[in-house]
Amino acid sequence: MLALLPLLVLLLTVLVGIGRFGPKQAPAGRRTALFLAAAAWGTWLALSSEALSALNQLTPAGLMAAWLLAAALLGLPASRRAVVSGARVAWAEINALRTWDAFEKLLLGGLILEALLLLAVAWAAPPNTNDAMQYHLARVMHWLQNGSLAHYPAAVERQLWQPPWAELVILNLLGLGGSDRWANLVQWGAFLGTWLGASGLAALMGAGRKGQLLVAWTCATLPMGILQATGSQNDLVTSFWLMGVLLLTVKAHQGSTQVAEGKFAGLRLTEWAGLSAMVALGLLTKGTFAVFVLPVLAWLLVSALQAIHKSPTGGWRRLTMAVMIGAGLVLLINGPHWMRNIQTYRNPFGPVEAQAALSNQPVGAAALYTNLLRNTARQIALPWPLYNSALKRAVQELHALAGMGVTEQNFTHAPDGQEFSVRFSEKNEELAGNPLHFGVVSAALLAGIFSKRRNPAQLALGLTLTVGYLAFSLLFRWQPWGNRLLLPLFVAGATLLGVWLERWKVPMQWVAAGILLAGALPALLVNTARPVLAWQRPPQEPFSVFTANRGYLQFINAPEYYNPWISLSVELKERAPQCREVGFWVSNGEPEYALWMLLSPTGRERRLEFVDLTNPVGVEVAGVDYPLGEFYPCAVLSSRFDYNESIPGYSLVATHSGSSLYLRNDK
């Protein structure tokens, strides 16, 4: 249960943050304190992981030492007093629940039930999303095995250059807990955090308690959010950091016209530092975060300039200090990862070819036009085939009017031969749209624009999210699985809908909450990879995450590897039980993490390394050395159908459905 140590430190850090804000602070202030505490915790996690990596001590013992040190720092007298104060504030909030009306209690009860159900699913299910199997969890296992974050020969290069913060959290939990049951809790915790962030944002915009609960409810019923909350991707973690930046940006917006001692644009120095840390951690989580956060930072800059105009004395000096703090933290937190990429690819953001494959060529009006049409069409698909067919034809005709094809190669990132389609998916975490939320959030934004009681912060938020959506379509190629990448915008957009719903009469609020729940139930109960209910259609055998074998669930998105890989792993253990160094040659889209679970589930049972059978075994692969030194495996497992040659010094001992097992001749 050592995995509870980082979580205990997080809890204590949150209580310290709340305690220092004091019981007289508004709830939005306490939720801001929660995000600031999370930023401090996340910064410690990133920097301590890098420090341990530099010492080659990224091991269970090293991780335990880092978190015991953090706990000791929180045990200092000043921190202990803040913890006690924060606990009293939290207890007072719990006692205040008795004064809530029936509708408010029902919303809160629904949120708690959903959180518990998703927690149970996340704990019961192994990581089995395609990206999790191919690189999110696979990179974690390499790090644990190597004791460092150094680059290594990889079958999937995304394991090396993609931002790693969400996986660093998994590394710390899995390394201490010794089980991948902890892996899915990162996204689950981030999802709950977005509920708090969205409700806090609503509070800053003037929403009352009921409005804040409706905002949280709106966020909690996002189909894509629910689907990802029990897996090991990183879009919800990205959403969490974006919500934290938005909270402080709105606070700066509202404080920009006020002059207060010890504050600049309504924010204390510690809040500027916390905001900078959230930006840095968001950048260390996912590349798309930069596109979503830039409009928010532009809004923040406008607020800072307004503050300087209101109080010019020392304003430019404070703005310069804020920028320097931000730049310093971004470099401190992201610098080590960028340096590894520079050493391998001569580019801080990874191989130029990979960046080009994901970005529009060229960036311009044509890219914006086609991607805006296709992204929107996929979001608003409905469970009506005739409607979807008509929507697809409309997109095709609009492309034809512009003299374009609907699948322009320079603006599309999809498997060869895959055509554009409008598909409704409510149960798949890679494809699901958010049609209900897309429609009603757009309606809420329009209602805010034309309302007689315009709220400047709401309008600025709506404009910021719109710019983020346009920028995403302008810069990134359309992808069939791109709906999930837009999740941070929907999480933030839930605020607009919830604030709008508060103005409705109570019966209509009940109806709206019920409709949102009905739209969320398929994602909640029949997730294709981790279903609560065994409700699958023939010929698929019905299964539930609570009754199915974890090994079966592990391969649910790659069933073609289930029998051959299990069979060959058993063959290896029987024929060469003393073999502790195993090479594997798999392709880019194969579930590498499953091999780790079969052969080295903690990264310590065996040494697993990627080998390229077209090159001599034991040397570097693709110009990257093995961090643990030379590698001469006693066994090699290959799933490459295109490789039928013998390996010098090895014998083919077993094959199964295109996968092969070789043993070194001296074994």
C-alpha cells in the first residue's frame, strides 16, 4: 500500500492550501487553493522523478524516499497548523450540507455515486486503451526497469518524445504499489478535479450553490470524460490543468480593475507562481495543451495590462516578474524532457517527421475550413443513420464548393485508405462525441451574448474557448479519433451551460439534469472496453468489467494477440525458466504493454528490450543506446509478419498466428 504515500502527501498539501486561505474565503477561493496545492504536488512529483532519474534511482526505494521527504516537509510546525485549519474548513463544509435543499442533495448524491462507480471500474479494469498499451504504460515499464527516464530503443517512438507528466504519476503509483490497478486512478482523479474546477469557475462568475452543482453535473455527464475516467490516457489530466489556469485567469480578470496590497491583477505572488506551474505541468502532459492555453494566456495578458493602466506604479515591474516566474518554471519543469529530445532528435518537441505528420501542411484558410467542418460533424453525430448520412453529404458538398476533397492528404492523419465518415459513438473512448453538450454549450454562449444581463467573464470565456477550437482545427490535422483531443474545451465549456441553467425555473432544471444523465448512461454503463453491464450484442460474448478475467480485458482492443502472446509466454517460461533477458520485435501499433504484464509485470522480473532483427542483436537501435548497457537476449519474441528469416545464434522454437519465439542456442 505504499502507493497511498503520494496520495497522502497530496491530501495534506490540499489541506495546507485550504487552511492558509482560511475559513472566511469564498468556496471558489478554496477550490483555487486546491488547484494551487495540486500544482505544488505535481511540481514536486516531476522534479523529484527527474532527480531520481539523474541518479539512476527511479526505483521503489528511491520513490519512497522522495515522498517520505515530502511528508516530512509537510510535518513542519507551520504546515501542521495549516493542515488542522484546512481540516476544520472541510468539516464545516460537510456539516453545512444539512442546509441544502432536496434538488441540491440529489445532484451531490448523483455525483458521489458516479465517482464511486467510476472508481470501482478503474480499479477493476487493467489499462487496455490502444494508446495506453502502445506507449502510455509501456514507457512506464521501461522507466521502472531502467531506473531512469533516459531514452531507450523503442518500438513506438511516442514512448520517447511525447510529454510524460501523466505517465510520471502512474510511474510513482505503480512503482510504489507494484500493481497496474493504480494506473487508471490518475484520469479518474483528474475527472473529479475538473468537476471542482468547473464549479469554482462558475462561482467566480456569480453562480450560486445550485448553479455550481449544475456546472459540476454538466461536466460529470460528458460522455468522453466518463469514458476516459477509467482508463490511462491523458486528456482529462490536460483538462485539469487547463481548468486551474482558467480559475486564476478569471480571478485576474475580475481583480484587474482593483488595487490591492500585495497583489497584481488580483493575484498574489504565490498565485502567479501556481498559475505558471499549472501551465508548465500542462505542457508536460500533452502537446495540445499549448494550443488551448494560449488564448487563455492572451486573456490573462489583457487583464494584466488593465491592472497596469489602473495602477501604473510598479505595474510593468510586476508584469516582468510574473513573466520571468512563468518562463523559469516552464523551463525548470519541462527542461529535462526537452533536453532528452534534443539529444535524440535535435528538437525539444520530438522528431520533425512526427510533428509534420500531425500538423496541417500548410497552415491556412483551407486547413481551417476542412477541419472545422469535419471536427464539428463528428461531434454532432447522432444515433440516427439517415441524419448522419445527410450530415456527411453536407460536409462533402461544402468541400466540393471550395474545390476540395473531404479527405485532403495534407490535412488528414488517418490510416491509409480510411475515408471520412460521420459515425455516432457513445461508448468508445477514442471515438465518442459530445453532441448534447456541443449543442447546449453553444446555445448557452449565444444566450450569454444576447442576454440583457451580460457577464463579461462568461463572454471572455466563451471567446477563449472558441479561439481554442478554431486554433486546434487550424493547426492539427483531422483524425478519426480526434474527438477525445477536444475534451479540455468541453470541460471548460460546461461552465457556460451550468451558469445558464441556474437561471431556469426549478422544474426545468430537473428536466435538464435528467436529459444530461440519460445522455451519459451509455458511456457510464456500457463502455466498449470496460463495461459495467454485460450487454454486448452477438456474436460478441457478454462480459462485465467486474466478472471478466483481467487478462481477457487487457487484450479487449487487440484480441488477435491474446492467444498467441499468452501461448508464447508460457512456452518461454517452460522451455527457458532461467531466461531473464527477453528481446521483442513488435510493430508501431501493437500492444507492447501486454508483453510486460505477461513477462515482467513490475519491470523487475525480466529485462525486456526492443530489438530490430534486421540489425545485429545487442547493439543500439535507431541510434539510441540501451540505458542498462549491452543486451544479448536469451529469447526473442517477434510478431512481425513481414519477417521470416532466421536469427544467427537463435533457433525458432514456437510460432502462433504470425508471432514467433526464438531461443538462443546455448539455452
